[in-house]
Amino acid sequence: MGVLENFDRWQEFLGDQVNKAHAMGMSEDQVTAVAKKMGDYLANKVDPKNEQERLLKELWDVGDDQDRMALARMMIRMSEHQVH
């Protein structure tokens, strides 16, 4: 099962990547910018695999750049709370 097929695995993967980025010295703004680029890619190139991804895609699609940055920031925060 791929990372995108299970939302819990996706959150865990994202949390791990965020932790690595912080360990490399990236600021919260830099991490958010990367997460937004990843969100743009996923929204344009990857079909949602579950209900959570469909909801995120719908929110991404109706939002403007500021909304998408906020959503990316919230996803980062949510993933950080999932990593133990």
C-alpha cells in the first residue's frame, strides 16, 4: 500500500519529512512553502485515494494561494501532532 492510499500513513510520512526539514535548519515558512508546492503537485497530478484526500483536494481547488498556504501550514501542524 502506497503512502497516499492511507491517510494515516500520509500524515506519518509528512510528519517525518517535516521533522527532517527542521533538523536540516529549514524555517517554518520554508517548510510551508515546500508543503504548498507538494500540495499543488498532488492536486494537479494525483487522483485522491480516499475521502480525506478528496476533501483536501476540494478545499485546495476552491482556495486561493493564501488559503492553500494556510491549508499546507495546518497539514504540517496536524502531521507534527501525529508523530510520536
